[in-house]
Amino acid sequence: MSGRGTSFWLMKSEPDSFSIDDLQRRPAQTEAWDGVRNYQARNFMRQQMRVGDQAFFYHSNCEQPGIAGLMRIASEAYPDPTQFERGHHHYDPAARPEEPRWFLVDVRFERKLSRVITLTELREHAGRLPGFRLLAPGNRLSILPVSPAHWRYILKLE
DNA sequence: GCCAACGTTGGC
DNA sequence: GCCAACGTTGGC
């Protein structure tokens, strides 16, 4: 794939584990987005993400699910080291160092939104966001693409 | 904490 | 290759 501009993404994290504030406090405001154990999400990182792409930081499984901030993809995909760490929550006994199963990218904090754009609010705008996978019934993908038009539309809600 | 909607695993 | 069982996700 070539000749594309930057793309846009939405990446979910449970704020109890890792929040937009945690990212802001990291050295260089950058962190490895580890723990993705879904092939579709992995493939987005490996095949389509590029350094400089922008992403929504989405807080999931919490009191106020929604988009909390913006970040940039800061690295190409590389093997997620936690898959090899015996005893680690994300340890995968089937993964071998010479043939890693799981990958991650580094992400860099860009800014917090002035307020969280909640899932409830996004649903109210579903009519203007056709095909937005976050709103698809039963969706559980933790990394999903956002079209440029949807990205712009959502940011105007801030 | 519950549970519906998924994806993955593994027996056959 | 089918499909039931199981584990995970994530809203509520």
C-alpha cells in the first residue's frame, strides 16, 4: 500500500488500566500500546497504521465511555514483548520469539479533549456517521479505522 | 456484577 | 470442517 496520506483510528483502553492521563505522564508522553490480542486489531496495526497517523484515545468499560483525547502513532508495528513474558496477564504460550503472533505500535500523547465525547453522544449522531464501526451492533474491536469525514465531524462536537 | 455478542479452541 | 464450549469484551 502506498501513496496514502495519514489515516485516522480509534483505540480503546480501560482507563482503570491505562488512561489518557497516564499517557500524558509517560516519558516523552509516549507508550507502547501492548496487550492487543485480536487478529483484526493486530492487522490494522501491522498493515495499515503509519507513523504520524492520528488516533482517538477511547475510554472503555468505565463510568463514562467515550473519546477522551488525541494521539499520534509513533512507531511502526513491532512484536509485543508481553506475549513472551511467562506469568504476564497477556502471556501467550503459543507465541514464539522467532514467530511472534502479537504486535503493537507506540503512541504519543497529543492532547486531551476539552471534554469527553461520550458514546451516548456519538450514538445520537449515528445518522451522520454511517459505517462508523464503533457504533456497529456488537462491536468489540479495540482498534478500528475512522474515516477522515467522521474524524472531522466528531472533533467538531468537542 | 451481569450478560449479550463475539472470537477462538478443540473434540469429533 | 463443524460446532459446542469457553473466554473475553465492554456497555449498562
